[in-house]
Amino acid sequence: MRDRISFFVATGCYVGMIPGMPGTYASLATTLAFYMIYRISFRILPELHLSAICLITAAGIVVSERVSRSLGQEDPRVVVIDEVAGQLMALLLLPINFLNLAAGTFLFRLFDIWKPYPMRKLELLKNGVGVMADDLMAGVYANIILQLANRLVHR
């Protein structure tokens, strides 16, 4: 039962099982879910947003390690919980509008694929930490650019 739950969580509710670009699909699904939660509640509390990132990251470390071990791969493509955490990091403390959501998703995926310094080194960390760390850094990079862009636009 633990393996099934770990697989379900690690694959982002099975989004990682969709053939093609599972990381991109997970980023898009995360952005859509984030926007739907925002529309239902009419706001996203920063403390809950940050708490969700922390909880998903902690769970992601555990489940991605478990699934990686069971599949015999270091960072299986089906594991997309790292994209979920990284995408949420990219959107942290930003105004919720179409431009920020689209740019946040695009920038996160760009950095996640490109892996500028020191992201590649973060992949070398052991077990689930390495799986999660580079995507969180991609989210941080995307967020910094979006924070700067929003400040420039709203001057």
C-alpha cells in the first residue's frame, strides 16, 4: 500500500504517466490547479502557499526516493512531484494574472530544462533531495525574474 501511495504522489496524481513531456504536463496541471484554488477562494494566502511548497517538498523527497529505488532509476521521468514543488515556487508571492501564470510556467520549464549554475550540481545530491532540489532552484530563478519584472512594470 505504501508503494502505491508513494507512486501516486510522486507521479503527481499519475500526471507523470502521460506519455511525451511529463514534466511540462505536471507544470501545466500545477498552474491550473493553483489558478482554480485562487478563483474559488479569491486569494492565495502567502503562508499557505509557502506551507504547501514545504509540505510537497518534504513528501516529494520521501516518495521520489522510494519510487526511484523501486524502479531502479535515479530520477525517473514519471516522478513529477519535483515539478509541482518547483512550479509552486515560481508563482510564490506574485500577483495572480494570466501573464504571471504563463510566464511563470514558461520560465520554470526553461530553467528546469536548461539547468544553469548551480542547478546541475544540485542534481548530484543523494536520493530524493537531489530529485527535488534542482526543480526548487528552477522555481526560485523563475520567481526572481518575475518579481523583478512585476516591480518594473508597476513602477
